[in-house]
Amino acid sequence: MIDRTFDEYKALFDEHQLDFIPDIDQKSITLYDSMKYSLSAGGKRLRPVLLMAACEFCGGKAEEALPYAGAMEYLHTYSLIHDDMPCMDDDDLRRGMPTNHIIYGEAVATLAGDGLQSAAYEAMQRDMLLYFDNFEALKSRIRAAYEIVKGAGVTGMVAGQIADVEAENKKCSKELLNYIHITKTASMIKAAVRAGARLGGCTDKELEDLTLYAENLGLAFQVCDDILDVEGDQALLGKEVGHDEANSKATYPALYGLEESKKKFRELTDAAKDALADYYDNAELFVDLAEMLYARVY
């Protein structure tokens, strides 16, 4: 049962966000500093909050899900560090601060991303080692880790990223655009929700409904980003706007136009809320998240 607000989950995560980075030798301390810089730069913490909330929605405890919430945010942050580099999106600003490679250089930024990725896997496996005498708890953690790794991997986020890179300066089909958005962005949001549900001991029905919610929310989230890159406020977003058009990126506004993109965005946020309508108050946080996302555009 969920009895916390988004901000309460976020505060819990922020309190522990650095707990899952392994001890790094002083001779390699620049690696830690660079990793910490991007992790501590703020952000919505959407993925770890979704994971912890899904865990409690299904009867688990958010505190026990923290290593997996940390892994989600570490993987997300590593992807942002690499996305921002000159060989990818070439961004100088992230979360209102200079991007990692602007502060530490490209080589260190690359290694910081690598370090966060490996730290994510280590955090989850270190937690699993505590449950060898509890097969059911261990099984749920293995399943949660699989959801996270799959969502971040070569059939999830990385697949979407390479399709996104290769679609630049080319005519993009609607099918390819959906593939990019679903894999690049929605896959990690779905992974967070499904991993949390696994940790909470979900029923098949709960997992099915939460998955449908996450698929719609994840796609809506990326369409929202596409829209805000056209008409958003850079000061509020904490990153440069107009970047997609300048780099000839495959986006909803580029393919469908702004008004049709907003219509699609409304449909996706409504579908996300409808997916959990049967759960009433226990789904309030998830519904509120969809409405908060909607308010970013409207």
C-alpha cells in the first residue's frame, strides 16, 4: 500500500543515492568525484521513485528496494553523461549545470559513465548476496535485476540510442520513431515499474496493469520532452532547447507537427491513468505523476 508522496520517496532516495557506489581508492578519486557530480546535480528522480512506489503498491517496502532504485538512477545518469558528449548530442548544460565532460573532460566523463554502469550491477548483486537463505526473496531480486538490465541494455535503452543516432539527418518513418522512443526512454521507465513490482511480490494482474501504465507514461514522457524542446523554457528545464531541430533529430513534432504531438501526448497520459483506474486510492501517486507530466505541457 502506497502511503508516501512523490517528494517523500524522492527525499528517501536522495538521502541514500551515494550509498551504493563502491569504495574507490584515493588514487582513482577523480572517478568518484565525476560520478558524484552528475548524480548530485539534482533531477526528477522519476525512475527510482517509480520503482519504490511500485514495490510498495504491491506490498513491499521502499527501503528494501533502495539498492535497485540506486541502480536505476546510476544507469540513467550514466546514459545522460554519455548522451551529452560531443560524439552524441553535444550538450553543454544538464539539470541547470555544466555537463560532466565540460567539467572533467571527455575521457573522465566516459569513464564516469562506465563506472556508474558497473556500480549499478554491483549494487544489485551485493544486495542479492544477503538473501541466499531466503529463496523467494532472492528470486524476486533476480527478477527485478533482470528487468533493470534488460531495460537499459541492447534491446532497450542502448538499442533506442543507436537507432536515434542513425536517424539523424534522415527521413524517419512513424514506425521507426515509435521504436526509438519506446526503447530509448519508455523501456527504462517500464523497467523501473516492473522491477519495483517484482520486489514487492506482485500478482500477475498487478504486473500487467503496472506495465501498461509504464508503457504509456514512458512514451508520453519522451513526447513531452520533444514538445518542450520546441516551446519549453530553458531556465525551467535546466537544459538547452531547440537542440533537436538543430541536430535534425527524429521527434514527434518533426514528424507529426506540434499540435498533433500534443494530441498524442494527451492520449498517452490518459491511457496511463486508465490502466490503474481499478486500484483507486492505492494508484493515486501514479495518477498524480501522469497529471504532473501533463501539466509540463499544459
